[in-house]
Amino acid sequence: MLDQSGIINTQHGRGTYILPQEIPHNTAESEELDRLMKEFLAKLENKGYSGAEILAVFQRNLRQMKPE
């Protein structure tokens, strides 16, 4: 799952490596995305979902998104 979501890269015979995560530049768009994400996470937390549940479902849905 980590390989599929781009968090790690496994190379046969060489090992498994953690991939660097791209951090978006601080722009108006990234600030809006951050604000929307915080609002969404607060709503989920208020409904009683754990961080692990939220992360698992988020990653599953991210993998199902159409490639850019």
C-alpha cells in the first residue's frame, strides 16, 4: 500500500526507500487547501473517526483518483 501511494519505493535486490514528499509552496491556493483540509478533518473528528481511520480512507481514495 505504501508503495502504491508513493510513500516508499521498493527495488528488488536493493531494498526499500522512503520517497521524499513534495511540500507545496506557500501560495494562496495551498493556504486555501490547508484551510479546507483542516475544516474537513475537524468535522470527521467531531463525528468520532480516529486519525488512523481517516488516513486509511484518505489514502484509499487518493489512490483511486485519476492520474494527472
